[in-house]
Amino acid sequence: MSADIESRVRKSLVLFKDNERKIASAQLSEREMKVVELARMYASDTQSWIGKGDYVTAFSSIEYAHGLLDAIIKTKGLDE
């Protein structure tokens, strides 16, 4: 099971980077930028949890980061 969750975490990190590229050219308000920065902090935390071998917490962290970015992507219409 550990290898499976590790693989999922690493795939989620790649997808997070893809979503970051989606918002790179978007005009974001100051509040939206704060949400993006928070998402990036959670993604960074994911790397720390991976380093500690805690893939369950790493997965939770990257998925929360995805949720934050997804909110920005959807409100800006970048998912179309």
C-alpha cells in the first residue's frame, strides 16, 4: 500500500504544477494571489511529509493544495 500512495502523491505533485501553469497568465486579485500562495505552501509541505515518509499526510496536503488552486481555476474560467 505504501508504494501505491507514494505514487499517487508524486502524480498529484505533477498535476499541481500543471495547474500552476494554468493560472500563470491569469489576472488575479490580491485575495486570489493569497489563495494561490497558500496552495503553494501546502504543496511545499507535501515535499516535507514525503521526506519524513508520511505519505498519508503528504497526500492530504497536496490534495488540499489542489482544492485551493481548483477554486481559482474554476472562478476564473480557466478550466474550459
